Amino acid sequence: MRARFRTVDRSRSEWQHALVSDSTDLAGTDRGARSAGAAGAPEDAALVAAMARGDRAALAALYDRHASLLLGAAYHVLRNRRDAEDLLHDVLLECWNKAGTFDVRRGSVRSWLLVRVRSRALDRVRSLAVARRHAAAPPAPPEEPLGDAARAADGGRAVRALGALPEAQRSIVELCFFEGLGCGEIAERLGIPIGTVKSRLARAVERLRGELGVEVAG
């Protein structure tokens, strides 16, 4: 990526300019970033640890690795480019300030970031709905495949629950929950039968609801 966030003190407009330069497809996720996700987990954890020590270059590196994914997740909920850019700016600064709270035993950095973005985006939708009540109503947040389980969980519990899933189930949950893909699209992306996608997603949702203490509807 051309732009790098070498300081957390840059203005919001500078961050937005960098995001516009770095991200052209807000509806999807860079496949290279996804394929490198599992392999890059130790590097991600090291970057967050460096951020906790005040290393601003580590924040820039984490941005380079995940900005496209995070911006796409924010845009999927907000459906507004500027709002998605604003939210990502805020989430990255929040992660900088709370880097010391990250625990690699509870899940991956990617899940930690995605859960935070998703949670803040849903909060932003509710806030924007109030702020724009006299204008055209903003689009409602997309249907959440995790239902009440996702809404009932705080970020830390959600990260732990995601981290406890088998990789085969977790990848499907991330594609469905964070990228908004349907089962057919996930099957095509992963190269597996759609029936396998549906059964893995059902098992994952059941397990997540149990982990998060939400009663599963009969």
C-alpha cells in the first residue's frame, strides 16, 4: 500500500485520504490478506505487543495488513464510504490506546479487530439513524447470522468465542458475519459444497450461542 500511518497524530482528513488511496473495492476483501491471515497471526500479535510499548510504526504495519479487510467490514454495515472511513480511523486509534489489553490466548488479532469494527459500526448505525431522523432513513444493518448471540456479547467474549471455533468453522463465520457473503458465495470462495458451508455455519452458530450464554431458539 502506498500510504502508511507513521503517526497516530495525523488528522482525520489525512487518514481518510490514505484510506481512499489504499482501498478501491469496499464491498469485498482482498484475497491475499485473507490467505495470509492464519500465517500472519504471530506477526500480528507481535505488532500489537509493539503498539502497547508505544511503537507507532507497528500501528502503520498493522494498518497495511488489515485496512482493506476492516474498511470493507465497516462499509458492509454502514453503506457509506465517509462513515466507514471515520469509523476505521476511530477503531484504529482505540486499538492503539488499548493494545495492552489484547490477549493472544483469547483469539487472533484479526478477530479482535473485526469484532471491534463490527460492534462500533452497528453502534454507528443506531447513532446515525437518530442524527438523520429528519432525512432519508439510513439502511438498516444487514441481517446478522449470529443473531442475538452477537448482540449479547461484548467484544472480548466474542473474540474468545470465535477463537475457540475450529478453523473450518471460523473461516465461514468470518466470511458470513463480517463480509456479508451468502452460503453460495462462501462455497465458491472456499471451493467446498454449499451443503458443507451450511452445516458448518449451523454448528458454529450453535457453539457460539452456547459460548456466549444465549439460549438457542428451538
